[in-house]
Amino acid sequence: MLRPLLRFLLLAALAGPAWGHAPAGPVKLVVPFAPGGTADIIGRSLAQALTPLVGQTVVVENRSGASGFIAAQSVARAEPDGQTLLVSFLNLHAVSSQVPGMKLPIDPDKDLTPIANVVRVPFILVANPKAPFDTPQELIAYAKAHPGKLSFASSGSAGGPHLAGELFKAQAGVDILHVPYRGGAPAVNDILAGNTTMIFGLLPELLGQLKAGMLKPIAMLSAHPHPMMPNVPLMRDVLPAYDNDYWYGISGPAGMSPDKIAYWNKTINEALQSPDMKQRLDRQALEPIGGTVESFRATIKADHAKWGQVVRSANIRAE
């Protein structure tokens, strides 16, 4: 009897700090937006990949509203036992607290614990097919020759598409009207109708219209070409400092123990390496990130500085 016990203790010691910190029951993964969107796709793909790794069911719960803060507040109020996690995102951690007039129910810096960065979402600039430009160079030239004539839609003030457009305006030195909508779908519908010119949008949410030829691709906004859009130029070829991707991560309530944080960081990284997870993300034009807790915190800090400057320069306020 002694030898099996010694073997068990040795395995426990070799397993490191994550040993014994697996969840004791079902895990709730809260998605801050409605079913069917990018965040929901990421949450459900990750939940499926995590379930066999943690030995517990990972259940997705959609809690939309208040720009993601209804979900964030529910997670912030949960016990820090590692059984309630949040699909967090760039605006939640790095932008919202810097927007004047935005009333937040929680302080993400104090009330949430960053655990792991999960997925990078590429941005693309698309336009109505009849727009009087086909390339970033032509867009900038037309905008300078016709100040205020062009418009860009967004899914709402201070959201990712709005910030991407303001960053472009600042770096290109052009005057383009921002038209906010209540969500991405009505924004795209108005572009298709010719009421607005273009949108700096998330590639996964525009793939259908792009494949159908309903929208015209103008430029990828990330640092590197995307395999699904190999012939679309990069914005940074014209504006070298332009670089814009969006990310989604996983966060938990404040007060999680270092061992629980380490367990989930390790397990999420393992899930991102599974062939099935990679295939799911690839089909949606998403790129796994992973990495350490420290690298995730560094990303949040860098984006806080970058987008805070855009918010202040463009005088963005909550509506």
C-alpha cells in the first residue's frame, strides 16, 4: 500500500501549482453579448475545448447589455473560486473607463482578474461597392479633396469600429463623418443601402457580405495580411503607424488565488493548442493568442494608453 501512495504523492508534486485547483463543479463561462456574434463563437468554442481538460461541464451563459458590463458585473460579484469566468474584451479592460460620461457599474481594474488573452480578431475596412475609391491611397486622396463628404458607420460610440475610424482619421489627416448605430447589423445595412460609405469592421462579421460581393474590401487594418483576404492591401502600407486588431480574453472575479489563476491560464493555453479549437477559429477568421498572465496584463496596459489617446484626441464621449 505504501508504494502506490508514494507514487501518488510524487505525481502531485510534479504537477506543480495547478494540481488540486481544477474546478470542483460545473464552470460558467459568461459571454457579454447575444448568441451568434464573435464573442459567442469564441465562448462556445472555448467551452467545448475546455470541458474534457477540466473534467467538468463548461456552460456558456449569454448576458448582453450595457456594452458588456451587465455580464462583467455578474462575474465581478461571483465567488472567486474559479467556477465563474468571463469572455472579456479590449473595450471592457482598456477603453470604457476612459470615455467621459460612461457610467460603469464596476471598475474592471479592481473588480476583475485578467487570466489569459485568447483570440485576435482582424479588422478590415469595407465600403459600398459604388464608393469612389478602391484602395487606401485613393480613399485618402478622395477624402482630402472632398472634406466631410465621406462617412463611416460604427456599431456605437467608443466601440471598436468607431475607435478604428478615429485612428485612421488622425493618422491620415482627413475629415470623415462618423455615424453611430445601435449595433453592427444596422450599420452594415445602411452601407449596403448607400446611406453611409464604409465601416472599419471585424472581418468575421463581414465575411458573408464580402463573399457575396455586397461589400468592397479596401484594406486590412492589422500588421500582417490575412489568409482569407490575401489580395487586400494593408492600411499600414500607406500609414506605417496604423495597426489595429481586436482581442477577446478570459477574466475572472477579483480575489482569485494565484494558484487558480495559474491553473486557468495553463488550461486555456492547452485548449487553444487543440487541433479542433484551431480549426474552429480558423473557419471564423480568428487567430489564437494565448500566453502568460503577465503578457495579457501588458497588452491591456498598452491598449489603455493607445486608445485613451484616441478617445481624448477625438473628444469621444458616451452617448
